[in-house]
Amino acid sequence: MSTRTLISPATLARPRGKAVYWTVFTAVVVLFALAFLFPVYWMVTGAMKSPDEVARTPPTLVPHHWHLGGYTDAWDLMQLPQHLWNTVVQAAGAWAFQLVFCTAAAYALSRLRPAFGGVVLGGILATLMVPAQALVVPKYLTVADLGLLNDPVAIWLPAVANAFNLYLLKRFFDQLPRDVLEAAEIDGAGKLRTLWSIVLPMSRPVLGVVSIFALVAVWQDFLWPLMVFSDTDKQPISVALVQLSQNIRLTVLIAAMVIASIPMVALFLLFQRQIIAGISAGGTKG
């Protein structure tokens, strides 16, 4: 069966066809790279400009004088080490809770086949249609009644109820080879032993994806940490950048945003292959 394309294979085989193809391909890649990287360049260099140069119209593409003091001032004046550590603690706890409970729930729905499992799964997926803002008041009242305000646990516990990650895990577990699980059962492995020794090692791609989603969700969340943490010293970086920006120069604020975005960018660059593999394996196949 032949595949129809805009340019025939015979045309592409000619020297002129190859030259045109690679020229167009290179131009498209360069344009897309510039479209995605230019905002990053603009933010990074904006922190190195003087306040007057940042507000200048028309803007300057390259700083006239490179000032690195914006980054050092942001690190010291906005107490970035403390707020970054607060964010790491909150994100790590939410990741651990979510990985344990979502994995257990997905395994139970996928392999243990509980009574009314389909109804339970449908109810869990129905929560995806509820706007997150509609749940803020009930969550806040619950956390306040439990005395968890200004406590990282107030971030960890609501993060467990993540219907999307649970469904992603369940879909991956549904596609695991049945003969492998049956062989483990014949060898005498119980349900927990099968989960720990067979299912989890085979689920590393989707576990990596769930981990990335869990960490990014907490790292970029603003509304819920703003309501939970009234103590400035315990606020994550997303809230602290807003709370401390009133009396801070614009260049220092831009530098603080650049520093705050570095961990998530580095995390994606390090695990982009696992992310793509996990998404393609975690429910997109029929």
C-alpha cells in the first residue's frame, strides 16, 4: 500500500528535491525553536537590564550593560532559598502520597476487580468535570477543622485525590501482560507481592509520568497554598513571588521568576524521554 505525500519519493530522490526538502525542514525547525526559546531568552536577559532599560519603548533586544546583580538581589532580598525549600517539601510529600495511594487504587480497580468497580471508577472520573475552584471552600473548611493550616500536610492530602493520574495508572495496569501476572500467581505470589515485584517494576514509565505531573501541579499551584499558608516563612515560591513583589524592582522580580522556573525546566529536560514513553504507554493504545 503506497502512501501519498505532497512530494513524491522520486522528486525527493533528486538532488534538487533533497535540497528543497532540507531547506524547508531546517527553516521550520529554526522558526519553531525561536518561537519557543525567545520568551525564555527575553526573561533571562530582562533580569540583566537596568530598570530604565526594561521599561524602555521600543524595547532593546540585547542589554546595553549586563547586570548580574538582579539575580543575587533576588536570591537574598526575596529569601528564595527558604521558599524553594518550602516548595520542595510540599511537592515531595504530595508526590509520595499520590504515588502510594493512586497506585494502590489503580491496581485494585484494574486487577482485583472489586464489586461495583466500574461505578467507583465512573465516580472518580466524574470529579474531573468539577472545576477546581468549586472545591476550594470545602477543602479549606476541612483543613481548618483539622487544624492543618500552615502545615505541609494541607498540601499533601488534597493532592492524593487526583483522578487523572489514577486513570492513567489504571489504563497502564490494564495493558500489562496477563500471562506474566498469572505466572506470578501460580508461583505463589499474593496480590501485594505481585504488585511490588511484578507490576511496579514494569510500570516505571507511567510512574515517571505521574511523578512529573504531581510535582509540577504542586510547584505551579498558587490559589490553594495562598489560602493555606498565612505564615510568610512557610509559603512556597509561587505565593512568595507575589507576596514579596510590591517593593521589589522589576528586574529583581524577573530574576526571581527565572530562578523559580529552573527546577521544573531541569526536571523536564532530564526526564523528557520517560515522559513521552509513559504517556504513549499509559492509555493511548486501544
